[in-house]
Amino acid sequence: MICVSIGRSRHKHVMAEHAHLAEQGADLVELRLDYIARVVNLKRLLRERPCPVIVTCRRLSEGGKWTGTEEARLMLLRTAIAEGVEYVDLEADIAGSIPRFGKTKRIVSLHDFNNTPENLEEVHARLASLDADIVKLATMANNPHDNVRMFQLMAKSNVPTVGLCMGEIGTPSRILAGKFGAPFTYATFHQERALAPGQLSFSHMLEIYHYDKINKDTEVYGVIADPVAHSLSPLIHNAAFHELGLNKVYVPFRVPQADLFRFLDDCRKIGIRGLSVTIPHKEAVIPKCHKVEGAVRGIGAVNTIIFQPDGEVLGYNTDYRAAMECLDRALGIDPDAEQPMGKLLALVLGAGGVAKAVAFALRRRGARVVISSRTKSRASQLAKSLDAQAIDWENRHLIDADIVVNGTPIGMHPNVDDTPYEQRHLRPRSLVFDTVYNPEQTLLVKQSRQHGCKVITGVEMFIRQAAHQFHFFAGQEAPTELMREQLKRAIGPAKY
């Protein structure tokens, strides 16, 4: 179940949102009385309420907006109980002074906006002892392990517990709360009006993560990155899981570099079966893999991790597979032919994870490869590993290339007016491969089309690598058209 928090300054707006949420299928709504700018009229808010409510009135010190007296705040909470609300939220320091009455259930809560206490179990026990029907713990996640501690606490608690870690690092705790026994999680009415750090919207929780379908048997997959909020992988993988009726969920995990190894060690504790790996972790995860495919050794980067039931951790690179498929299709070559690109010269811009994968695919197909990166040392290192050539970034336009690959983030949203390759140097009938997928129609792609170049867009690359990941995750073919449709809808209409 999802509890949707409503925080508006006027009664009529609170009531309108409450009615709208009930129509959208919300089973529980939190009325944040501290947001109301005028004298609170509880009878008006509660009369003919369309679904059950939690009444909350939070002080400034606990992330709320209440500016009245503490006596007036306690009176509001007592009045809500007298009016027969379904739930009332009571902080630990006042729970003892507000007795149980009627059928109203007591949520005894604690909020810590600085950290997740080391003595989390002691804190939980203290809250549970205050005549709590439900314990709510909302703490700040300073590292991914805080989520793990919260999950373990909820799973073994004898008192129903809602344990949420705030902030972007804590987002997984909101999505996976139900898997670990929470009676409900919290969401906001609209993504732009989050009432707590890291809170997701009701529509995202339902339409992207399908929270109402998550249970203790749900298999967990995800993407690790830093940052991770921009990733569209959760959108397409969850849509594919849902389409095929699979009890799986795909979660964004923000994992700072310093916490990477501990997070990977924690994965089995919370039931993670597989991960997509992106910036900045593609190289760093390799030592934690027991086995990697040959392409990983050649590229030096992993973008997919599978946790085997026997404890083995396997590393793959689906960027490489996707790049080869894109190139073969665009050039109309036979992938089984020996050195099918032996007469072609390719210029690869960038030396990061994606650039490495595409460069490796080109060399596998026999193409001559020149690498140019804004960091010359990285270009030189990659070129040496692939028996390729490295040149200075300033000299990239001097290469008369048959294939130009953008493996940099130049042109990515929001910097859509940037291009890594000047228009006047584009050659008609050459192949331009831009790995940027948001937007699909980058400036480089649009200018390449205008010059009569063949084009491979980042969307095609992204969907193909995701489809290979999906096969590793689910053991079956991915619904690629659905995934492509979801991605294109998210990044906006194509503009040629």
C-alpha cells in the first residue's frame, strides 16, 4: 500500500487532491496539517473523506511547517483522534501524553534529517514500546548500507514498521519497503512537491515501479551509478518486467565510489539478482567479479553483473554486443565474415566505458581505429590496449574517417546545442554513431542527416544493450519495441 502525502496551504486544495487521489486508486492519504496556512478546520477536511487518512502535524525541527504553539498542535492531534481518523502520527516525545482512544491506530515516529542512527534497533524498540500500532522511522541515508540496515530491521520486527531512508541514496528504501514487510510506504502527490528528501510521486511508484505488485518474493535488479537519478533504465526494464508478468523490480541505486565494494557485498543480503553498471563504476567493479566474459577483459569495463545462486558473481559487457549489432546492421555486413570492416577507418571520440566498447567492437570487425579524447592520456591508454592510434582532441577533424563515433556525453540533455564534431567536417555517405540517447536527435545526429550520412542513434544502442541485460536478468527475450516506445516517450518526440 502507498500512503500519499498532501501538503497544501488551503483546505480546498487539500480536499481536491484527496478526492483526485482516491479516484486514481490511492488507499491511504496523509493529511499534513502543518502545511495549512489558516486555522485548521478538521471537520471540513475529514467529513466525507474519500479514503482513509493519516493525520500528521509536523514541527519545524522535524521537517514540518508548524509555527503555532505546541499546545495547539497537540490539541489538533487529540481532536483528530476524537473525530475517528484511521491513523494519527505521533512523535516519540509526545506519544506518551496522547492516550489511545477509539479505533484510531497510533503511528509512533522518529525523523532524523542528518543520519541513520548506529543504534537503530534500540531506537526502534523505544518507539515500539510507546503503545505503537506502527513504528515509523525516517532517517537520512549517508551511504547505501543504511538502506540495508533499515531493510533488515523491518524484516525482523514484530511490530509493523515503516522504515524509510531519505535522500537520493535512500530512494531504494521507499521502493522496496513492501518487500521487507512495511505495511505501506510514502509518496508525494506530484514529483515537484516532495514533502521529504528523495520522496517519489504516487504515479511513479505505481506506473514505473508497480509498487502494488511488490512482495517478499519479488526479485530485485537495478542500476548502480553516481549520480543515478537521470537514468531511464528503471523505466524500460520495469515496463518489460510488467509486460511479461514477471515478479521482478528494477531499482536505481546511487552508490558513491567509496561505498562500491560494500554495496556489492550487501547485494545478496537484500536479494539483488543482477545489476546494470554505469558511470563511474564500469571499471571498478571488475575485481568483485569471479568470472568475466572475454570482451570484458578486452574492453576493461563491465556494464552487467549477475549474482549466481551458488555465490559466483559474473561480469558482462552488453554495450559491446549492442555496438556490434548496430554497426553490422547499419553497414549491411555479414558478422560471420572475416574482418568485414577491414577497409574502414573509424574515429572514436572519447575513452570512457561506452567508447571502449564501441572501439573494441570496431577492432573485432577489423576496422582501423583512431581514438581522440579530451584527456589525451586516456586515449593513449585505450589505443595501446586495442592496437589503435591516439591523437590530440584538437586534431580530431584531420582524420578522414569512414565511421565517426561519439562516445562522449557532449550533446546530452540539457546541453543539446553542443556537438563533439564540427558540421563542416562531416562527409556524405559516412557513418555517424552517436551513443548519446537523450535526446535521440542530438545536434550531431541532425547535422549528420543533413549531410547525407548514415546514422546510428544512441536510442538504438541503449535499447539493444538493455535487451541483452534483460535476457541475463529474465532468461528470455526482451520486449524491445515496448522498451523503445517507453524510452522515446520519456525523452520526447523525435525532431529531424
